[in-house]
Amino acid sequence: MIPDDDPDRTLTVADPADPATTFVSLVGNTYAMLVTGEQTNGRYCLIEMRVPDGGGPPPHRHDFEEMFTILEGEIEFTFRGEKHVVAAGSTVNIPANAPHNFRNVSGAPARMLCMCTPAGQDEYFLRIGDVVDGWDAQPPQKSAEEQADQRRRAAELAATYRSEFL
């Protein structure tokens, strides 16, 4: 049986040009929080990612599904140790718990959408990254000590957000 409609839930229109969009700078990447877990009752989140050439996260895994649609560029996904180069227009689904990472191999900035279900990755990025004014905002310049503190905080919070660095 399908539950009744919940009139407290509203339509969400994701527009990165909306002044209310939150942008996060993290390890050289810029992420726009397009649809948050708060907006979906925790069911999923949608993040637009802009990744500089050579950028991407270290190997990791988590107990939620993660799906990427490449909008611009080429991304090399390493999934369970195997490399796959994926071009714009393609979508990749990373099953929960599988070891993976990605790297932009385009020779130029890349763009992709990332959907995580259930949500939580959006909150994690907000807790470990730096909120910036938009796509073109320069990330804060951090000392070696501040960078080490950010990595430590990311590692400490990883388990809270059902993630593990490998």
C-alpha cells in the first residue's frame, strides 16, 4: 500500500545559480549541494562536483550507493582495483561497500553529478570542507598544519558517515 502524500514535503528545484546553493571546497574540488538529505528526508543527496585535472579523493568505501553522471571531461574510476575511464554522458554506479576512488584524467576541469543514497555525504562534506562563495571562489589557503587538521577531522568523522579510507 502506498502511503498518503506528505503535504509538508515540497517540490525541490536544483539550480546551482540559486544564491541559496551551498558550495564546499574540499581537497581542490568544489562541490555544490544541489539536493540535500534534509530536503529528501534522508533518502538521497545530489551534489554537483567540479574536479580539477588530476583531482579526486583517496581510495575509500562506504555503506551507501553512489552514482556519478559525467557531464564534462573524463574520469578514471578505480573500482575494486580495476581502472575504468568514463567519458561525459556516461553514468557509473558504485555499489555500497565496494572499494573505489576516482581521478580526473581530462587534462582540464571535469564536472559530474553525484547522487548518494541514503543521504549523508552532503553533511560529511559540509563538516570537513570549507564553505565558499561559488564555483569561482578560491579555496582558503591553508598551512600544512591546517591541512593535516582537515585530514585528521575527515578520518575521525568518516565512521560517523559510514565511510572508511583505505
